[in-house]
Amino acid sequence: MALSMLAQESGSVTSEQIEHLHRRFKQLSQDQLTIRKENFDSIPDLEFNPIRGKIVHAFFDKRNLRQESDGLAEEINFEDFLTIMSYFRPIEMNMDEEQLDRFRKEKLKFLFHMYDSDHDGKITLQEYRNVVEELLSGNPHLEKESARSIADGAMMEAASICVGQMGPDQVYEGITFEDFLKMWQGIDIETKMHVRFLNVDTIAHCY
Amino acid sequence: MDDVTSFPNASSTVFHLSRKVTSVVPESCLLILLGLGLGGIVLAVAKKAEYQLEPNMFFLFLLPPIVLDSGYFMPSRLFFDNIGAILTYAVVGTLWNSFATGTALWGLHRAGLMDPGIEAGLMDFLLFGSLISAVDPVAVLAVFEEVHVNETLFIIVFGESLLNDAVTVVLYKVFNSFVELGPAHIHATDYVKGVASFFLVSLGGTAVGLLFAFLLALITRFTKRVRIIEPLFVFLLAYVAYLAAEMVSLSAILAVTFCGICCKKYVEANISQKSRTTVKYTMKTLASSSETIIFMFLGISAVDTSKWTWDTALVLGTLFFILLFRAVGVVLQTYVLNRFRLIPLDRIDQVVMSYGGLRGAVAFALVILLDREKVKAKDYFVATTIVVVFFTVIVQGLTIKPLVTWLKVKRSDHHKPTLNEELHEHAFDHILAAVEDIVGHHGYHYWRDKWEQFDKKYLSQLLMRKSAYRLRDEIWDVYYKLNIRDAISFVDQGGHVHSAAKLSLPSMPSRTSMSESSVTNLLRESGSGACLDLQVIDTVRSRRDKEDAAMHHVLRGSLYKPRRRYKASYSRHFISPDKQERQDKEIFRQNMKRRLETFKSTKHNVCSSKSKARLKEKGRKKKNISLTKETANGKTHRSVPWQDAAPVLVMVSSEEEESDSSETEKEDDEGIVFVARATDEVLQGKTTPGSLDVCPSPCIIPPSPTLAEKELPWKGDQADLAVYVSSETTKIVPVDMQKAWNQSISSLESIASPPGIESGPQHRRFACPVLEEQPQSASQAMPEQSSCFQFPSHLSKSGRSQSDSSPDGPEQQELQPLMATEEQGRVPPSAEPRWLMFNKAGHL
């Protein structure tokens, strides 16, 4: 029942795909009803992902789970799992402008929440630095300092895009979601942030 | 051959010059028409066609550069992201086109609609269909480069035109041999062989390309001592790949394409900057030369009437069928593809793709290659091919641009890469890969991620220089490029401003011309560095003390020296590639420091940079005002860029002047500006700042300088004050500011001694990137700076000592001498011949 509801809610996800996801969910949770963070550790391919922590975190972020409250969930059930997955839906041909816009915002929000680790609605310099450091952690030859300066540069860039010329003592505290949207103008996130399995019939691929 | 080739190049240059024509008519059209004209002249004079597009010349010399260029500069990420669609169109589409066109033409022939003189069977028509149906990379590139459709559309059409070569070659060879054998002798095994040869030719060609790409990358890893021949290796090995594939009858185009695509990453990392530039420009030059020659010769060869025989039905039929089947093929394939594609190709895309299927020189060369003995209808085919090529290149080439505009096809947006974008893209890649991992679905992202890991672990290690490998990271690359660009533009501006200063005219355009979005500019312009932390303001030492101290650092550390250093590293960077690594690092370090500096959020750091910024602001303002006055128009004040102000710092050269007492004293006035301004702000209870906050920063500059300037007179000579206020203030300062100003003036008048008062927190922009703070042995440093900033040496000295012995106590003592000098210091400015003086002149 929850499944069919979700299927409707998340649009293009077919029941077949949901079944596949459910199988996968059970596999991850070892037949429990919920998944905890530790369950993600069992995915071998994830190990090399430099921003793995952030991604796993996003699965437990209550903001992404469309819940009222803030903070981190201890465990998520299948419904939540599907909710997260629905962020990676592809666009559909028949979407109108308004839907597209909402769709786009949704995806960006997910991304934004990933960056904004302290849930204050702003990506501060420190948070940005953390992300960049993680992103670059795959390359052992780049020092932390470089990562920091890259983040600093990016932040400056962001400030320029979002605020333009800043006033005298104006402080750019961090990237708000509105600023984030501004930065993404012109980049078609909706054409980038999606995963194929949610579009075509999935091959149940398990290991 | 030489004079022949140079000639088309010259004409191509002419076309380049006449932009008006080429904005409407694609260059390829013009070249073909020109070729036609030339061929006509030659024919009229010599009575026979002299020049021909020889297939051998075409395939061995003209085609490789174009293919290599397109392969090497192919946006590989985009290419591989769309590889599915590209392959489908290239293989299935081309097969469909050739068979459908061949069969339909055969049907037409059977129906008796064609000249009965055409002796051709099904095999002949299929052969013709195979050569006429392939989309031509040269033609597509020539037309699409000018149309600027969105990159996905472009890569699909262009990728198809490159990759369909394998299909074309195989079909052409198979049918050619079938025709030669005669229909009677063809066995079932021959068909099987044909199919097998397709895989052999395409995969074999690709393998040859990959092999040579690997070799090439490996070789460039060890060319450190022979930089000069690095570019040679690139061309040589790519060409060898082409020849090798051609020799064993594999798809040479595929070989070169994949060689180019795959080697680029490693080669670019290995070879020096100079070689990179050389490769780039040589490749582009060769490619466009070849393209020019090809189109010219197409035109010239077409007039050779002895080679072709006209048949209206065949020509019209072919034209109709290729257009029809192309459209049908595209629609059908897209329908299937869209079920798998994440970004569906919509109807407009399909129209452009159908219409963009241009035929070109490859078809022509192939048809010329036919053996007249075996293929009886060769002359008819030649005529038809020429017409088809001309039609597609000229008619479709001419109309595709209006069509694209009319259909409102998404155009490509050429924006500079930004750091944020790059970061997010990378985050995306990882997120998507992670999601696929989590879901347990091994899709595209999964394999790309796997490939990247493999590449990082083994391939890059093997194929890249150690030094290059270490810093190999795309994010870092973007950052690096932005930094270099900034540094270069910084130097450029430095030079620019310098000269402008000499002329004592602010050069307005220089500001607008510089790239607004660049990070460094931001730093300079928006003063984000100064703005990151408000709380700093609350940490109050003696401001004056701080400002003076910071002024030293600013002057010393960021203004004069860095410029020189930048210049040095800039030129070194480009002159001696051997030292490049070190230089790169240096540039980085400087840029990084600068950035870090501005971003430091720990209190004391920000504090210093803050005050620095503030001070700098002052300096700038001063300068600005002087410039403004110089130009003597009110409007300048809002647009006077800091760069124009910056020359102040560069003026070290005028050290003799510095010794000049009159000048020194002049500068005293400016030194005092800070105090005065501070006073007024403090007294006003920050009315000024409030109003300033509202303004966008560019507008802010003028008022404050004015204030500052105004205050100079007050310092030196109270009597003058009124005059200044009336004349200058009204001109430049907005109304509310004026009010504030007047208040402050009155308050200032009531105050006896300015030194004790702290400067207001309100100094905006961060003029120049601060490279580093240099702890200075001030006594020697100071004179230089003072010269830069037109400060009297003793003044600056006092400032220095304050900074060194920061306690507030000494400050008072130090200030006394300052005051004294100022009072003495008012000397008529007229004595000064140099530009420095116009500051003064302005006041007075």
C-alpha cells in the first residue's frame, strides 16, 4: 500500500522498479525493516568513493526525507529509501515548465543539503572546505592546503555570483539556497542528476 | 602541389576577412563556389580540366589532419556520455541509409524511370548507396562549427560522421568486391565474411588507434629533454596510426579518431606548455588548410565534364531518397533511443539531425575510386555524387542556420568554466556512482567510476610523468587555470594601468574589458576579502596605529612587490619551460596566499587584512579623487576603477621626487586623511557608513575619497576648508553624504587634535589582492613605500614604529611630529612637474 502510494508520488518509478529496489533494500538491511548507516559499509564499491560519508549521510538526513523535523535519522525504512531514490528520477518529456522548475529545485535541494552539514540553511566556508577536501581526498598528492584554497576560490566565486558587488562591511556568511539556485542557473541539473535504473527496466543485479 | 595549396589558403583568408559574407554563407559553400569558378577559368583557358581531387591525395594527406584535429579536440566526456546514441546512428543509421537508398534507386531503375543507358544491377546501386549515404565529417564540421547548436546535438551528429567511416568503408569494399565478382559468383559465405569484416574493420581500427595512443602517451612521458620535438611525436604517431590502419585495410578514420581522443589526456599532461600550444595551433592550421583544399578541389573537379554523365531521374531520385531515408532513419532510431536516453532528443533535435546529414568529399573520393571497367554506371554515379555533395553543402549548409534559428534550437552557451561548476560536477559524478552502488545497479556511472579508478591507479601512473601525475586532478586543473588567468590578467592590467598612469588619464575601458567574473578581480573589486567577517570591527585597538602598521604591509607586501614578482614569474613561465614547475608552484602559492589571506576568518587575521583593506581603500580613494579631478568631470567618479588608482603604487620610479621636500609635505596631507576621515565618521555616529552600505560598491568610492580629500585641507589649512567643501563635495558626494559631511566638518572644526580619534570601521573595498604580509625591517622599507604612495618618509617611519611597538602610548608621541610636518608642509604644488602633483593641484 505504501508502495503504490510512493509509486504515484514519485511519478515515473514503476512498480517493477520498486520491486527491484525493495529486493536491494532487503539485501542491504539483511532482511530488517530498516537500514542503518552501518549497512552501507557492506557495499564494497562504495568504499572508494571520496564523498561517501556525505552521500550516506544524505540518506539519513531528515530534510531529504520530507519530514518536518530536522536532524539525522537513526535508521530509514524502505519508504524513506524510495524517497531518497526519487531525487534521482530523470525528467520526463511531458513535464511542463512549472513541474520542471519544481523538479529542478528538488534535486538542488538534495545537493544543497549534502553540502550544508550543520543544517543552518547556509553552506559556510568551513562546510565548503570540508566538501572540497573530501572530493580531493582521492588524490593523495594534493595537500589539504590546496583543497582549502580551492574551496576559498569557489566561495569567492559564489559570493561574486550571488551578491555581486559587496557592500563595505557586508559579510558573505555562506551560500543560501537562493544563492545556490543562482549559481546553478544555466546548468541543466535536471539533465545531469539522475540514474538510469529509474528510467528503464532494471536488470536485477545483485552480488 | 605547393602553389596549389597555398592558393586556396590565401583565398580562405580572404573569406575570413569578410565576416559579413561568412556570417550568412558557410565558408565551405564559398570555397566550393570559388573552386567552381576557378575550375571554369582553367577549363576555359586550358580546354581541359587540370586539377582533380585525387582520391589518393585526399585519403592520404587531406583527410588525416581533419580527423586528427577533431579527435584530439573532441570533448571526450561528452563523446563518451553520448556514445550509445552516436554508435547507433553511425552503425544502424548508416546501414539503413545505404541499403534503403540503394534498393530504392534500384527500384527506380527497374521501374524504367531512369535512362536505360545506365547499366547497373542491384549490387551497383547498393555500392552507390553505401558511398552516398555516409554523413561526412568534413562537411558536418565545416557547417556545424558555424551554427553553434547545443553540444549534445553537435556531438551526436559529428560523432556519427566520424564513426560511420567504418561502416562506409566496409560496405564500400564489400559491395565493390561483389560487383567485381559479379552477382552470380557470390556465395552465402561472402555475406558472412562481409559482416565479419565489419567488426574486424571497426574494432581493428579502434584497436590500432588505442595502441598508438598508448605509445604516444608513453613516449611523451620521456621527452623531457627534447621538448622541441614533442609536437612532432604527436603528429607523427597519429599519422602512423592512420597509415597503419589504412595499410591493413582497417578503418583509418576510426584509428586516428580514437588515437586523438585517448592520448590527449596524457599527452597534454606530459608535454610542456609551449608544445601544447604548438600542437594546438599546428593541428588547427593543418585541419583548416586541408578543409579549404578539399572544398576548393571539389569545386574544381566538378567542372570536369568528361568525368560525368547526367541523368535527371537518378540525380533527383538520389537527392529525394537520401533526404527521406535520413529523416526516417533518424526518427525511428531516436524513437528507440529515447527509451534509453536520460535526456531525450526532442523533435527539433531530430529535424536538425536529419537536415544536418551532409555529404562531402569522402563520398566524392570514393566514387572517383570506382573502377569504370567493373562499375559501368560510374559516370552517372559521379555526376549524382557531385550534385548531392553540392546540394547538401550549399543548399543545406546555407539554410541550416536560419532553420536552427527559426526552430529555436537550444544553442550552446559558451560560459567560462567556474570553479563551483567543476566542483559540483565532480560531486555529481561521485553521487551518481554511489547511488548506483547503493542500488546495486551497474550502470553507466558505475563503469565510469570504475574506469576512473583504474585510470588513476594504473594508466596515469604509467603514462604520465611523475610530476604531472601528482598534480593531476580536474578540479585542481580548473583552479589552476583560473589562477593563471587571473595572474596574467593581473600583470596585464598592471602594465596597462602603469602606462595609463603615466599619461595621467584614467583609462576607463580597461576595467570593462577585463573579465569581470574572475576570482581575483572579485577579490580586488568586491572586496569580499574584507567582508567576510564583521566581528573584526569590534576588536578595537588603536585604529590609527593599526592602519598605519597595516599600510606598511599593504604597500610593501601587496602593491609594489607582488606586481614585480608577478611579472617576473609570468615571463619566466613563458620563456623557460624548464623552470615551469617551479613557477607554477610559485604562482599558485602567491595566489593561494592571497586568497587565503582574504578569507582568513580567525580574528586577528581578518583584522589585519581588514584594516589593510581599509587602508588600501583610502589610498585608492585618494588616487581616485585625484584622477577624477584631473579629468575634471563629475561622472568619472563612479567608474574610476581601482586599477586606475593603483598606479600610485607603481610610481616607485619617481624616487628623486620623493626627496623633494615640497612633495613630501604634500603627501603629508594625504597621510592625515585617515585620521580626519575617521574622525568624521566617529563623530557622526556613523551616518555615513549607513548610507554607504546601501550603495553598490562602485558608487561608494567617490564619496569617501572626497571626504578624505576634503579633509586634507582641513589638516593643512583650516581656512581653505570651506572652499573645498563647497566646490568638491557638492560635485561628488550624494546629498545625504553631503549632510554628513557638513556635520563632520563642523565637528572637526571643533576638535583640536585629530590624532587621538580612531578611524571608523567603514572602509570598503579591498583594492588589491594581498599577497603576503611581510614583516619588515621598516626603516629601509618605508622610504620606498612612501614613494609609492606618496607618503613622506618620516611620516611612514612614524607609522612603522607604531606598528612595531604597537602599544598606544608611543602613538601620541609619534603623532606630534606628524602634525608638525603637516603644518610646515604646505608648499605650493606648482613646483611639481610630475603627475604626482596633480593630486595637489586638484585640491587647490
